[in-house]
Amino acid sequence: MELAVKPAINNMIEPANADGNCLPNHHDDTRGGFQRVENYDACESDDEDSTDEDDEDIALSLNELMYSAHSFHVISLPVSITMVLAALAVTYVNTPQTIQQGAALMSQAYHVWSVDTDNDSTSKQIFKDFANGLVIVTVIGTMTFGIVLLYKYRCMKVLIGYMMFSSMTLLGILGGELFNVAIEKYRIPIDWFTFVFILVNFAVVGVTAIFYAVGIPTYVTQGYLIASSVIISWQLSHFDTISTWTLLIMLGLYDLCAVLTPCGPLRFLVNLMSDDDAPEMPGK
């Protein structure tokens, strides 16, 4: 009897591990009994792996948060400076005479249907301004599609030449008009030769900083981009109030369509630039 009981007792007793401690059992559902766990290292390693994964997730989240904050700062700072400088330029670099002359020139250059603010009713002005805004947005969209086609078929020399010419015209001619108004308003003593010399150097250095940028500090390039935006804002401020608001609304709608719709030119351009063999965009 004692010999028969000993094997059963021996089967129930678990063997000791290296430390002399008995190893625990756990139930094995597949066999309907208990299965011996060899050691605690497997469980401890699983806990350590899960802890490491949690630490990596926390570190990744912090990195993403810091990157998002940095990106927001990089974008918001120049945009804020541009808005402030544009408001100051529109307010303090204008006179009643220049506003009237600028409104006449802008109407002559950009309006297909002339708007008579004195005789036309408000509804008629809004209708004409929306029609003129539609023409302007159509021209902008056509030129944007032209840029996309030049980039797609790798006509980079033509594209670079066009963009450099546009920037040179913006900084030189339109910027010169803004500077001329400021000189006349604040009675700044300067001769014609010096004015042209400064203006030419301003435009040439600006185009070089925007499109070449080798050896030029980043803040110089950003300064010229801000200056370009301020000059455009100052020019557009010469539209009458209704024309300005209608043009802003139509430009906002066009930007949404150009970026968000599948056939939008800006979205198509971004997809082209994301290719591995895509050339670098001028002024990027």
C-alpha cells in the first residue's frame, strides 16, 4: 500500500528549480490539467517588453508634440509679421490722392466691367465685382495649371525663368511704387539715381535670396518673402471695399478647390513634388 501511494505523491509534487523552490502550476485547458511553468523569466520579459513599448509610445508622442509646436511657431511667426506690416503699409503709406489714383489704375487693369461706385446700386456693384473676380480667379487658375504642366514635363528652365521674372517685377516695379509713395508722403530726400540704384539692388538680391539662397541667411530669404506679401497686400488695398471683399471670397473658394479637390492644381502639384525623382521646386 505504501509503495502504491508513493508514485502518486511523487507525481503531485513539483520539482524544485535552481533556487530550491518549487515551480508553480497553472491550468492547461488543452489537456484538462495543470502544466508546469519552467521559470518566471518569460513572464518578466513580457512585462519588460510591454513597458519598453509604452515608453517608446510616450517618447514618440512627445516628439510629435514638439514637432507640431515647432512647425506652428515656424509658420505663425512670419505670417503674423506679414499681417502687421501689411496693415501698417496700407494705413501709413497712402494718401487720399494715391488711394484715388491707385483705385483708378486697379480698376483699369483688373476690371473687365467697370464699376461706378457713385451711380451703380449696391447689388449691381456686387454683381459686377463677382464677375470681375471670376475673371481674375480664372486667369490665376489657368496660370497655375501652366506651372503644373511645366513642372510635370520638367521644363524647369522655363519655370525658373518665369518665376524669377515675376519676382523681379514684383520687387522692382510694384515695390518701387510703394517706396515712391512713402518718399513723397514723408518727404524723404533722395535723388533719382540713388532711388533706382537701391531699387535694382533690392530686386536682384531678393530674387537671389529666394531662388538661389546659397550662402544667404534664412532670415534674409524670409524677409524678402514677407516683403513680397506686403507689397501685394498694399497693391490690392487700392480696390474699393466691395471689390476687395468679393475678390477675397472668390480667392478663398479657389484655394479650397485647388488644394482639396482631386482635380485641384495645387494638390496635383504637391503629389508631383512628393515623387522620389521629382526635381526641386524653384524658390522652395
